[in-house]
Amino acid sequence: MDMKFRIRRFNPEAEEGKRKPYWQEFTLTGVEETDRILELLHRIKWEQDGTLTLRRACAHGICGSDAMRINGVNKLACKVLAKDVGEKVQIEPILGLPVLKDLVVDMEPFFAHYKSVLPYFINNSPEPERERLQTQHDRELYDDTTKCILCACCTTSCPSYWANGEYVGPAAIVQAHRFIFDTRDEGAQERLDVLADPNGVWRCRTIYNCTPACPRGIQVTRAIGEVKLAIVRGSPEGVITEGAGEIAVSNS
Amino acid sequence: MANIHQFDAIVVGAGGAGLMAALYATKGGAKVAVVSKLYPTRSHTGTAQGGIGAALGNLDEDKPLWHAFDTVKGGDYLTDQNAAMVLATEAIDAVIELEHMGLPFDRTDEGKISQRRFGGHTSNFGEKPVRRACHAADRTGHMILQTLYQQCIKHNVTFFDEFQVVDVILNQGACVGVVALQLGTGELHVFHSKATLFATGGWGRVWSVTSNAHSLTGDGAALTYRRGVPMQDMEFFQFHPTGIYKMGILITEGVRGEGGVLINGRGERFMEKYAPRIKDLASRDVVSRAIYLELREGNGIKGKDYVYLDVTPPTVNKYLAEAGETRRITAEDVEKKLPDILDFCRVYLGVDPVKQPMPIQPTAHYAMGGIPTNVHGEVVIDANWTVLPGMYAAGEVACVSCHGANRLGTNSLVDLVVFGRRGGKAIAEYVKQADFVPLPANAEKEVESEITRIRKSSGKTKPYELRQAMQKTMMEKVGVFREEAGIAEALNTVRELKTRYQTDLSIDDRGYKFNTDLMEAWELGCLLDLAEITAISALNRKESRGAHSREDFKARDDQNWLVHSLIKNHAPSAFATGIYEPDLNTDKKVDMSLASEDERFVPKARTY
């Protein structure tokens, strides 16, 4: 089939006066239904216009490089197929981060928020000779948030983040959640203190954009709710039980 | 004038090996910077799925010596046995260390690290499959990459993200740093160091069907080769048996570890013919060849060029029952243990592996060859193990050689942590006593002229045309099966493409900021150089061993070929190499230190 692409472009090195974003249309012929949007963007770049600029690496949804707005919704370009969007598609950079060139945004503010939540294992007790033991049940508590690939689809779909870039954002909270609810970790209190800040979890208004935006299927809003509840209770203990996430979300 | 930075140590590449090395060099007191063309979490380590092998013995009795044996045998006896023993022994401690860093491994009923079966991993010297692969669902590599990056943040390692290294600087017989292009600005930076470790990964993008990221263009290997560092065992490139049909996306061997089986168009579990003892869990080279042979006999599915990988519970349970095993699997087990695999198949194929078999074909996956190193990560430049002071390598770009002619599943992750750690430790010690060797004048000039040539290129050939032509010819003629005429044709084709690359290239983007058109074109030059020396090395090795399977020399020839290939560019520069014959020698003997004490490590016929 033929497919029309409408792509948001920005060339930071255009002549003075012309240096502003614009839309450009491209047509591709011979598109197969199972072609990934990423492959089709490559075809445009390789066959038609080498200046089209985007990030990509693994091309199968694990590296998190190619987050973009596809028909108004945050997706990884390598996880959307032609048949998912039909014959016309509109592509823009993700929102809320400065655009550097075409579909490439400045990721530094995103990673700065990530680093602010102490996103690393903290356990100052003496290390045992073998592995620390953890029950399957306890391992399950934080399983969902270990899937995060830091693609920024959630954070840049969040209206609260768009309104205030100081907000730490869903992805950073997901990363904090992964440690806060890990029974082996001893840094929960420090992280809860960081996230109790005005620019922490309370900027979340439970708008829920983040959850459907996640290409890894993480229940992002639920995770944020669980962190909120842990802050309210002063401890992560017992927060995650059957259904606690939903309660936390509806109470917040 | 380039920007100049000075660090004790530079680590090029931020995958598992690079991060592990950076962490250990930092912990050892060195001032370290990691220079990477990607944000660290985009590195390809993150896509590794099934597990990391270590003889923990959490579920089955296991020993490092058994792991070393499997590694040597899996490598078809080209594996340096000292390196295999280091790998197998230190794997245990490395995995425990990852757990102590917080890595969320799956757990056994007792709360220990859970382990699963994987191809070629056996107990008691090949007797039966053993549960050795430590796993975090089917995203073990993702968890390793995340965990190591987290630890680097914790230890304040300096990162230069989205800086593409384009040249290595050698002076007075030592490695003194690298030149990198900052993608965001197009500016060149010179990094001056006492020690430089290359951990830039592989070059699967030489082939058309590959599991590898677009970014795996072999930059580190190509640019060191251009500067005169030899490349070892380039003819050995692994084709993983189970890539998603046409797309090449990897389907982990863990699927077969959980009981999945390969089925041909006649409905047969064909691996029973090729590996009667461990069947679908034979080494990857063996399984990939078996698939090709089935396809050749017309046994593909619906007569096409793919077979099925079937992990549906009825099929798996049928074969478990046949094998007399009491274990059974449910749809829920498959969902739980292989979530990412299910997601890939549902998204890309519209196939639900819980209910339907997956169409698969072999996919270019892993470079066994690369920059030769000793077991401390030091780069060695000849058959006498002469060290190039200040240069180190680890991970896929390096050739220790712990993988020999064919790497075992899970051993790439073991390699990263074991030899990344060794490299980092060695660097920490080295920089304590070494002085900075001065930079040569205008260190960036040569590569700057190459970058400028590409930026201004205005010929008639777009990079993708050359890339696709190279990938096609390499897939057809220097793939799973090879023979003299075909390899020679591929070499000719690649050389024609190289000539066009150097004389008739054309790119569109003349800018400086985020010029990915330019960088892709430069990376293509790396791929072409590596494709060329892969073909030359493959042509030279007149035997079949591991992943190098010659139809005109079908047998392994231990008399003449228990040696490593070393290929070397004799006209060092920063430019893509010209068309001339590089030096190629096979003087470097395989280390046989285990065999000298234990008869079981002496090369013998390899059956599974």
C-alpha cells in the first residue's frame, strides 16, 4: 500500500528567520502492513531525505531510543506497525522536552529527574557470602517496575509534567518504586523523602495518560499510587497487597 | 582545534562490559570517563534475554569445571582453555556480585537465584542438560544493564553520552586516547588517557538478517583495525538459530530451555536427528546448520524458508512425557517466564506463542572474533602475546578467546561481567604506576578530514544502497554455510562497494548538529572494512569448525587449524582501509592448559 507521513521537522542550523518548526509530508509506496513505523522512517531517511533525524537502536522495543508522538500518542516507533495506523500517519517529537532537531529531544532534564530519586540499590549491611535470599512473593511486589526502559513515553505524556518541568515525572517515580518495594533495599525512606517534595509524587493528578503510554505495559499510575500511599503511611510495608494499588489511586 | 579532556582511563562504549570496567576502574581509584555513542541504557546488552550462566548449583548439581568443559566443547576446541576456566570460575562470584548490586533475579522456592536450562550447558561433561542460566524473566540483559548503570550513577562515574568515538590515538608505542564526535554539536573532542578500554560491541549489521541493533556497526573493532591493531578469528560469527522470520529479532534459547521444540514442515521434531542426546538444546551453530539442512531438503513450513519454534503447552508436555520427565508446563508458566517473547510475537507477527508456534530462521547474532586480549583485558598484538600498553578491550568486541569458534548461550553476559571487571581492575592498577604519554600533534586531524570528506560527499551512491548490497552478499555467501567460490565472490562485491564508498558516496545532511546521516555513513565504512576482513579470514580457514562451516572442507582439521587467525592492516590510518591484502597469519596456538592435565579437554569429535 501507499502511505502518507506528516512529520514535524526542525533544523537548528537553518538560516536565521527560517529556524522554526514546520510540517513536511512524505509518501512511501510498497508499504507492507507489518512494516514497523521505524523501518518506514528509515526508508524516508535513506531513500528520500537523509536530513530526517531521529534516535533508534535495537528496533524491537527494548532500548527505549525511539519514543515519539505517533498520531498524537506516545509510542516507540519500532513497536507500531503500518496496519496499526492506516494509510496516513502524523509524527512529532515527544512533548515537554526541548526539541534539538526533528524528532530528537534533549533527554538531559529527563535523566536528571531519574538520577534525583537515588535510582540504585542501597543496602549497607554486610554482604552475605552468597546471594541475599528473597521469596518469590517479595520478588513479585516490584516486578512490574523493573521493566522500565527509560524511554520517557510516560513522563512526556503527562500534562502535569508539561505544565511544570520541575515535576520529577512518572518514569522517575517508577524507577524509585522498583527500589522502594524491593525487600532487600534499605534506602526506601530517603527516596520517599525525595518524592514527598512538592515536585515529587504530589504533582501527579492521576490523569492516567502515563499507563497507556508505557510500551512495556507497566501499571505506571498504580505504581505512583503505591508510592503516594507509602509516603502517607511513612513506610512501604504492607502497601502492595491485593488491590492496594487501585485504592491508592482512587484516594489520591 | 578540538576540545581536549584528560582522564586516567577512557571506556569506550556503555554496555555491560564498559560499565563493569568503568565501575571497577573507578572503585580502584582511577578517574574514569565513559564515552558512548548512545545513552548507556540504549546499549545492546539490554536486549539479552534468557540468562547468565554460572555454576551456582541452586537447582541441579553443578561445577565450574563442567561449565568450562561446555564452553570449550561449545567453542569447538578453538576456545582458549585458560580463558574458559577463568570465565566459568569467576562467573559464580560475578553473578553473586550482581545480586548484591540489587539485580532482581527470579527466585527458587528457597529464595535463591533461579536457574534454567540453556543450549550446550550440561552436567558431568555432556551427560545431560543442567539448569545453569540465572535469569530475570526473559529480560536478564536489561536487568544487568540497568543495574550496572545504576551502580555507575551511585559511584559518580563521568559519562559523555552521545559522543561517537571515531579514532584511537597511538603514540610512542602506546594507546594514549581517542577522538570522539559529539553528536549534538558535531564538534570533535580529544580524550587523553593513560588507559583506554574498548567495549563497543559487535557488528551484526554486516548481515541482512540480524538480531543486532542498528547501532552495532563494529566501530571499535574497525577503527582499531585501521590503526594497525590485529583482529582475531574474524571468520567466526554466530548465527542464532531462532530469530523471528524475516525480522531477525531474537527469540531466546530460554524458550527451548523451558521445553520449547523446533518443528519442521513435516511436523517432525528434527533436532532428534542431529543431536540425539540433548536435541533442541545443542549448541547454536549445530542447531542453525540443522535448520538450514532441513530447509534445503524442502522441509520448511509450507515449503518456505522457515521452521517453527513451538512452546505451546500441549506440544511441550507431549515431549516432556515422551522423555519420561514429570515436569509439565501451563500457559501461565509461559506468560510468566517469557513475557517479552510473547510481546514480540504478538506485536510483530500477530502470533500468540501460548497457542501457536513461532516462525523462525537463523539470525546473525554474535562476533566470536575481535580485538585480541589476554585474560586481564590487555590488548595483545601478535602471536607472542605482546601487549599494546594502555589499550584494553572487553565484551563482544574483544576476543579473549573464551568463546572459540562458537559461543554458548548465556556466556556473552558472563564474558561482560567477568572480563569487564578484570579489565577495570587491571586499569586501576596500571594507571597508578603509568604516566601520561603525550598526545601527538593534531591528533584529530586525520579523522577530521575523513569526516569532512563524508559531510561534503556529492557522488551518486547513497549509503543505504551500499549497506544493503553488502548485507545481502554477506548473508548469502558468508553466512551459516560457506564455500570458496562464494566467499571469493562476496569479497569482490564488498571491495567494489568499498571503492564506491570512497569515490562515489552521497549524503544529504551537510549540518553539524545531530547529523545522523553523516554518522550512519561513517559507520557504513566500519561495516565494509569488517565485512572484508571477515571474508578474507573465512577464505583462508580451510576447515569447518564451530560457526565457520565450509562446504568444501567439511571436517574439522585439528592437525592444521587448532590456531587463531590474526589479520592486520599494514598501512595504519584513520581512514577506511583501501583495497589491498592485509597481513594474515595463523601462528597463534590455542591454549590447551586444561587438556594438558585432563584428558577430557583434549579435542574430540563434537556430538550432542
